[in-house]
Amino acid sequence: MKRLHADPRFRAAASKRMKRLNADPKFKAALRKRMKRLKADPQFEAKRRAGMRKRRRSAATTMSGDISARHHYLVRSNMALPCLLRTDPMKRILAPAVFLFLLSVQPAHASDSAASYVDLRDGPTISVDWSKGSTQFVTLHGNRTFEFLNGEKGKHYTVAIAQDATGSRTVTFPSSVRWPGVTPPMNPPLLTATANKTDYVTFIYNGVTYDALGVARNY
């Protein structure tokens, strides 16, 4: 009664319970049953509350185990349970979006990217498709003409040119190749003529022309 007069919230809760008691016969019967058990066992209310807490913990554990079973790959990365079981509302809202994003990401494989080194087929005209690799190699068996295809702006490319056992083979580069200090563009000085030797020519593509950065000879 002292608490009833001293605490307005307790008084409001008691008033609400009394209204329900008068309106709901089942609630009245349940309350009488509880009062009888409380008189017979003073620890009844404490046991009842302890049982409720235990059931809540059991339900949370069951939910956790169910998430672990269905999303084990995310749980192992320490992402699923912390997001779902924390009480921060924003984290609970963002958790499904994080799951969907992770499931949509496909792992990268080496086969998805272009090979870094490509062997070219020798012929009168040698087509160099840079989308297949940034470094391409060919052995010359005669005087050849190059054509460059599918360059990507800002990328560096290298073509390795080897002489065959005869040597003294020459190459003609496409008009899209520019050599430093040369106007108009023209072919570079003669490549190594020695049999079985290799030269490396490096370019950068600016979106229009392949600008030569260097020629490393006689390997």
C-alpha cells in the first residue's frame, strides 16, 4: 500500500490490472490460482520469474544455432551472429543487406582475367590482340608487319620479338606507333639481327597511339 501511494506508475499498473480483473473472468481465476500458490510457497513468484528467464535464454540459443546451421560460412567469418544478436536496431536493419551483398559477390578466379603472356602465331601480318595479354611473344621466320588491336587507354604493353636460326628478320610496326623525338612517326632503328636473339619493345597506349617507351635489345 505504501508503494501504491508513493509510485504513480505502480498505481497506474495496479489500476490497469484491476480493470482487467473485473472485465476478464479467466484472468481473475488465474490470479486467484497464483495467489493460492504464492501463499502455499513463498518462493513461487521467484521460481516463476527464473523459469521465464530460462525459457528466453533457451529461445535465443535455439535461434543462434539455427542461424549457425544455415549460414555457417558467414558465422565462421564472425559476421552473422554479431549482426543478428546485437540489440542495436540499425545493425539489425543492415544485417540482411550485408548478407545479400556477401552472397552476390563471386570469388575472383585467375581464369577470369587475361593471360599475362601470349605466344603469337608467325605470319606475313602478325595481329597483336592486347585484350589477350599485356606481354606477347613471337619468333620471326621472315620479314613481318605488325598490327595492334584492342589496346586499353593507360595500359603498358610489351612485344617480345625473337629472330629465328637464320636471323636478320625485320618488322614493320603499325602507323599508330610513335617513337620519341621522331616526326612523323616511323619505325625504330633495326632490331637485333643476330640469330636466336630477342628484343623487347614496350609501349603505353594513350587511347589513340601506342607510344614507345623503350627497346631492350640483344637478349
